[in-house]
Amino acid sequence: MYRKILIPLDASSTDRAIVTHIRPIAKLMQSRVVLLHVATGWAAQWFGGNAVSREIDEDKAYLESVRAEFVADGIPAETELAYGDPAREIVRWVREHGCDLVAMSTHGHRAIADIFLGTTAIRVQHRVKVPVLLLRAR
């Protein structure tokens, strides 16, 4: 059912909820997982894929550590690093590469905060044509 699952990560403790939730699902469905992080620091904003910074190095290391968790469970996983606005880059990735499910943790803002903050999850949910699983982090 879900051959390829995209998991956008923001490199925060919020990620743990979706990683823990998706691992058994991916294993059961024999899915391939793509871990995507969108770098948003000044170097990423100005230089995109040519950016060189400690942030970029830390992002790559973080993605690799999460990838290793999936691989240790026998789940094929790959990493992708994008640059710029998270919602825009996640939607672009889905449109260009395709997937069967986007699975994201949310910070759990409510109503008014969502209106003012314009959460990444909500922006993605309304712009892609594949199912989006949103899991509120604790």
C-alpha cells in the first residue's frame, strides 16, 4: 500500500513521534522511506545546494543517524537535504519524486496559533495529492 513514505524531519525532538510511529508500519508494508530535511539557516537560504556551514554538516549527520535506525530494522531508507522554505520544498519534492504517503510530526499548535504561524504541516497537507499523516508530538 505504501511503497514509498516521505518523512519530513525538522531535526528537533518533535521528529521522534513520527519516526517511532512509522518504523513498524514501514516494516510491515515493506516500504522504502525517504527522510527529508529542509535547511533554513542563512547559508541555506543564500547558497542553497552550494551552502557550506556547520548547520548543513549537522543536518546531514542527523539525517544519517535517523536513516541508520530504519536500516537497523531492515527498512530501506535514504536521505534528502533541501534548502529554503520547508513547506514549499516538501511539496516540490512530492511533486517531483512522488510518494505514497507523507508522514509528519506536528508541534501541536491550536487554532489561532496555526493561523498566525501558518504551520508547515497544514501548508503541505493542502498542496499535495497524496495522503498526509500528521502525528502530534507530545
